[in-house]
Amino acid sequence: MGGQTRANRKPNTSKAAISSKEQLMAADEARDVATCGRSLMRLEDTRFASAGAHDPTPTPYFVLEALFAHFDLTPDSHVLDVGCGMGRALAYFAEAGLPGRMTGVELDPALAEFAAAWTKDKKNLQVICGDVLNVPLAPYSHFYLFNPFATAVLLKFLAMVEAEATRPITLVHMSDNGETYFYTGRTGWSLIDEGEFQKYPPSGSASKAAMPKAPAAQPLVRGSFKVYDHPQHYSVWRFEP
């Protein structure tokens, strides 16, 4: 492609630079390219709505920084990103140099192929093409969900976790608006934390842990702007088998 696209031009990273959603997205794209050699920002409608899948949406890095702070990862940890799309959460895991391994599972073959292509040389990352309901869950210690599917599928997934888990697991569910209640009352599940995201920079969090500092590529600025039209609730859960 000729010319300079938004995916490959370098955004201004001065403190005054990030003052809009567009600039934040451009900074996120720059981080994508630095980590995996390509942008992970493509937005499109899912082709699998009939199977309960939601549209693939890349998690902003500042959200991933806050949410992954809830994962007490060790070299033995194995995180499963349920509905990994093009692999933004995988990119953050690699960029941050987090311990353990991370696997993404993606129902859409085209998205899974894309994510598998850039992760193939990263030893601690893997991508599975398929339905998470057909994936054995016992190997995983942590789960990350960014609103991947409809409630009916979520309930089947939670039942699988309960049936297959062999050790305590931590699960982060981002944009679980309304679905928090489907965890409540289930045997073995306890709520660790909850909160919401809407603006950047975040003015605070319901998290008991301190919000991690933004990296140099995404400095905090005095002004704030909406990243989401409406507050996006998240919850963090612990399951004891």
C-alpha cells in the first residue's frame, strides 16, 4: 500500500498529544506494531452471531494494564483469552513480559489465522481456532473475557469451568454489563473486585489494587475524554473447585 496509513504512522507521544479517542487508538496501534508488526485495531461485525458470538473488539491497552493487574501470574500460570480476535490481549501479555503462558481461542477462522500468524514465533503464546465450548479448560489458571458471547453461551462456559477446573482460577470479565448476576450464587465463585471504565485517563477505579501507571507511550494528561459511550462494567472472580 502506498502512503502512510494510521496503522503505521507514529503518533505524537508528548503529554499534550493524547487528548482524544482517535489519538489514544493511534497510540495503541503503535504499540501493536512495536510488539507484533501489525495493527490489531480492525473493527468489524462478527460472522458468527448465530452461534452467540459478539463482535470482535480490541481491548484498549490502558484497560488491559488495569485488569491484568488482578492476575497474580507465576511461571506456571496459563491464561486463556476467550474470543481473542486479532490478539490484542496476547500482544499486551507479550509486551509486558508477563510470566507464564497465554492462549487465545477464536471462533472466526480468519481472525484466528491472523492472530496465529503474528504469534507463531512467540514461545509463550498460542492461538486455537475453534469454539471454546470444545476446548479442554483444565490446563488454564486464568481466564480473560471481553464480552465474547451471549449469556446462553456464558452459562455453558461457566458450567465447563466448574466441571473441569483442577485448581483455583481467576477470571476477569470485561464489559459484563448485566452478566455479573449470572456468577452470583454459583457454588465456588467469589467476587474479588468490580468497577467500570469509560474515560481516559481513568480518574479512579473500584479496584482494591492501585491502577498501574500508564507507559511512556500513553502518558496521563490533565483533560479526559470518553473512550466508551457508556460505562463498561468489569468484574473479577475467583473459583475454588
